[in-house]
Amino acid sequence: MLWGVLALTLVWVGWQITPDMVGDGMDTQSVPCAEAMRFADRSGLPAGAHDATCMSLGRMDAAYDVDFRITRSRLDPWLASVYPDLRLTSDCSGFTHAADACGSLDLSPPADGGAAAVEVTVEYGERDTALVTSCPSTPELRWTAGLPRFPQHWHQFLQQWHQGPRIPPV
């Protein structure tokens, strides 16, 4: 009987704390875009950016999700000026957001605002427009021994881990 009560208590405690421990690691909350951009040492959104939404992502580690629209003619010069080492590619299979172009960059040294890495995805729209998502982050975890580097795609890893393995249909 005592073992049954102990087991039931352990199951209940595990059920209560497991979502916090193995959840996606993110509490999302709307924040001013100026705050999100300061985190990555940027003075604000690029000139011509509009329809911006900014979210704070994180519970243990700080991260932001900055979405905005901008013309393609303003996007490339802005990216070149703020992240000159960022290289966009069309292979975005490992990124959080579906995109036409994407890239990630470890910030070395980290930004004074706190960001250690940034991920950028771009979805090209009609009439010379682009939806840009910038995700600066500061995870404390670093992976070694040839495993994927944390922070480069840390929030994708957490989301995939939380969802479990994907089994293709037969």
C-alpha cells in the first residue's frame, strides 16, 4: 500500500513539473520591437520596415522573434550593413520558419545587448516585398563532440524535441 501511494505521488509530481522541463522552452510574449532589436545591438528596425511584430521567446534562455515586411531593394543593403558575415541560402529545411532564403550566424563577440546568435529567414512576396524574421538568441548551452551547435538553431531543436520523432506515412 505504501509503495502504491509513493508511486502515485511520484506520478503526480512528474505530471505537474514535466511540461516546464520538457516543454518547448519558450514563453511567448509580445514586446516592443525596440527592445528586441536592442538585444541584438540594433538601433531599431531597418528603414522602410513595416507591419512589424516582435515576441520574446524563452524561459531559461533569452530569444526574440522579430517579423517585419520590407522591400527587397532595402533588405539586402540592411543585411549587409548589420550582419556582413551572414550568408543566405535557399536550403531552409532546418529552420523554424518556412522561407525562400535563410541564414544563421554566431555573433562573436556576443552583442552587448545579450544576443550570441541570430537566425534570419526571408519569404519573398509580391511586388518586391519580403517578410523577414530575425531571431536573435542567447542560449547558455553549447554542444560539443560534433553535435549540432547550440545556439545556432536552438529553438528549432527544442520544438522538434518537444514534438518527438516524425514517422513518415507508410
